[in-house]
Amino acid sequence: MDFKPLVTLLAIVNPLAIVPFFIHYTQGFSHEQRKRTIVTASFSAFVVIAVSA
């Protein structure tokens, strides 16, 4: 099961509270996969906040 969309959505909703979830759901990810997920979540959060502003 792919958790990337879930992690991205949760990062947009509350970035500080997502840290434990991020660690849990990306436990089996390689360093590169985690890095890509972080970039995707950060970019998605930026876009949502920028559009909302």
C-alpha cells in the first residue's frame, strides 16, 4: 500500500503533529524515498497555503 498521499495530506493539515506519523509510515522507506516524500509534502503544503492566501 502506498502511504505517500496520506503523509502528504497529513503534512498539509498539521505539520508539527505529523512527525510521529511520518516516522511510522515511512519506516520501510529508503533514504531517497523519505527525501522525495518530504519534498512532495512540503511542496504540496506550500501550494495550498499560497493559493489560500
